[in-house]
Amino acid sequence: MKLATIAFAVLFSTTYPAFAASAADAWIAQNSGTEVELRGLSVVSPRVAWASGAKATVLRTIDGEHWQSMQVAGADGLDFRDIHGFDAQHAIAMSAGPGALSRLYETSDGGNTWKLLKTNEATTGFWDAISFVDGKQGILFGDAVDGQFQILLTTDGGQNWQERRHAGLTALANEGAFAASGTCLATYGSKHAWLVSGSAEQARVFASTDAGMSWTVANLPIPAAVASKGAFSAAFLDEKHGMVVGGDYKLPQLDSLNGARTEDGGKTWLPAPVSPQGFMSVITTVPGAASTYVTAGLAGSGISRDAGKTWQVLDKTPLNTVAFANAQSGWAVGPKGLLMKFNNVTK
């Protein structure tokens, strides 16, 4: 989202305290090899993961412990807000920025070389997130152009993209998504997808049951109404049960509703606050851990093992995004190159 770019940069110029493990020692700091803001994260397996961030930075691990930091050639200054790793060698990184600063780059050799796949042709566009449901089928999501949110679809692994216009994605005045964690777009299976928004008079969620070809919209109870406020992230346990989190990134400790829950695929939503209290930029499910969500943001991180009904605070370290391989391993990234590994969410 365009409105968030400068404000996020100012917010994260603050120096945060060093990571301190929770009582259960859930998080362990790892060396990222960089001090840039990290926002993109894609976990392929317990040993393989990719991360991305500012100044054209991409990170990769192939042993789950040591990370290689690299800069994408030809992408100087770009902010890679999202990344999707297919395996240890193959990944697509998405930069976010006005117009042509929103781009896709691909590597097939572990990051040694990169090629430009696509540039946003809309001068007023701004890409927010990318998601692949398998090795071929993917969705690219961006802020509104001429009153319609941008949706581009691929069926060949990102080599070619088709834009869907007038597919039920009409935006409200000032409405946008937040390119804060790569998770304002969520998918489940090969057909189901959800988009969340804020910054307008109403936070909303768009749902698709046909792999992004058409969308329906529902209102969320999470407060919006100002540019820094709304729904930031969505995750689904199955086709019906999901959660959305958000808040106000300018007031990360604000005591306001920061979560909502659905049991009908996103048609209706109930207030469902998450812990810690405050701004959450990401929520994710955990493969192999039934009914489990992990959420995180500038207010810290928390876990639910009962589909979002109750929550336990994990840590108060400010984070941007989290992702998991299974119940025993996952990662988190955040400000100033922060990179941490998670031990075991079943404890």
C-alpha cells in the first residue's frame, strides 16, 4: 500500500531491544547477515527457507541454521516485501512500490542469478502480495487502479500473468492493502483465496472460490477509517475456518480490536481479539499442528491451539512476519535484519 511506505520507514528507524527468549524459549536468534528491514518469508521445509526485504535483499538457508544474504542484480533500491520459495534453488521475489517499482524477479539457481519476470504496467499501481498454491498456479495482488484492486493470475509458475478486471474487486475511497508481511493475500487448496484491506471507512475481506477469477466481499469488525489502520493479514485452517488480524501500525500498543474469526469461509466475521494486545501484521497456520495459529506484529507474537478461541503470548519482540514448515520449525523476520527460528509450537 502506497500510504504505508514512508510511515513504516519512520516507525522502524527506532532502535528495538535485542531479542529475549520467552519463558518456553520459543524463539532463537539467527544471524541474517543484514541490517535491512525484512518483510518477506517463505518456508519450504525444516531446512530450506527464503526471506526478503529492503535494498534488494534476499536471504536463503538450506540447512535451517545458516543464512546467505544476497542482493538481486538490477533491482537496486527495491523493497522486496514478499517472496515465494518453490525449493532450495527456485524462488520468485516481489518488490512493492509505486508503478514500475513493483516487480517480480525469479531465480532458478539458488540466488546466483535473477531474471526480471514482470513489472507493474500501471503507473498508479502498487503490488502488495504474491501467493502460489502449487508449482504453477499463483495470484498477484495489488492496490486499486482506476477503482479496482489489481489481481493477476498465472498458470505457468509466474512466467506469464493475466490481469482480472471487474471481478468483484471494486475499492472504497482510500481503501488499500498493507504490504507489511506478504500475507494480506491468503490461499487454501487450489481454489480458495482471500484478500484483506483497510485504510478506508471499513476494513473488508474479499473471497474467491474459483482460484481468483471472481470475488465476493464482506465487512470486517476490525477498525479502519485512517490510513494506518485496518486488516493486515489472513490465514485459513480449511475452506471455512479462518482468521484476520490487524490494528494500527502507528499505534502498535493501542488497545483496540485486532482480530476477527469466520466459520463460513469469510461470508460473516465475529470479533476475535488475539494476544498480545496491539498491532498484528501477520497470522499464519502451522502445518501438522491442528487448529493452530501463530500471530505476530510490532506488539509481539502469540499462539492459539484452539482455532483462535484462546491465545498465549509468546514474546514481545517486534516482528513483521512469521512462517512455518511444521510444528517443530518456523522462522520470524523483522526490523533491522531481525531473524529468529522457532522451536516447537506443540509445547
